[in-house]
Amino acid sequence: MSSLRLKIGLAVLDIALVVSACTAGYVRYKEYRHARDYSIVLGQITTSELSTQERYSKGRWHTSHTALITYEYVVDDHRYWGSQIRWPLLIQSNTDARELVRRYPRGKIVSVHYDPLNPEKALLDLSHSNEMLYLTFILLAVHLAIGIGKSIINA
């Protein structure tokens, strides 16, 4: 009987993971679609620097870089600050980080896209990122492979 409970528990966990991945992908997509309707105002880059992190792993040092970009903008005489470059930005390679710092130097005047219903929510670049979509498909592919593998083993 415990074997049946384990299988049911694993099936419920599998379903929960798939539903979570799909929900996260859908929510990010909806937020991206909503961002296309944002208003635009001019702003200025206030911080543009490369943050360097070093960590020791598997017998050697690894260096990674992250772009730290902040900007300020004014909506209805109220000053806001933001750091979101594009939506969503989940993965940032060392090359991406360097490119962002080069593209957004301190003092540069930029177009800031902000949510007219919530002006604190803003970003600089409306180009679509497929990172969340890719992540969702990867999770679904892994789930499918595990399911097929289980079926073959149990057959």
C-alpha cells in the first residue's frame, strides 16, 4: 500500500510542478503584454557599473559580472527610481552585463516605460525576452522525459 501512496504522491508533485511552470510562464507573458501599454517619459541613468563576484568551486575560482543599472524619472511631479531594464531579465551572462553597462552609461538620457496605474513599475527596454518561455519548456521537457522514463521502467 505504501508503494501506491508513493506513486500517487509523486504524480501529484509532477502535476504541481507542471502547473507551477505553466502558471509562471503565463504570468510573465501577461506582464510583458501589459508593459507594451506603458506610458513613456524621459529619465536619466544614475548608476551604471559592473559588479564582480568571485566564488571558489570545484578547486578553482569563478568570476561573474552583474550589471547594476539604476535610473530616475519624474511622473506628475513625483520622482521615481528604477532598476528594471527589460521584462523579464532572469539570466544575465558576463557579456550581457558588460553590454548593459556600455549601453546605459551614467548620465545618459533614456526613455522610461512606466505603468500609468503604478508609476513605480518601470523598465527601459520593451524588447521581448523569451527566458521564461524557454524555462517553462525546459521544465516541461524534463517532466515529460521523467514520465516516459518511469513508464519504461515500470513496464
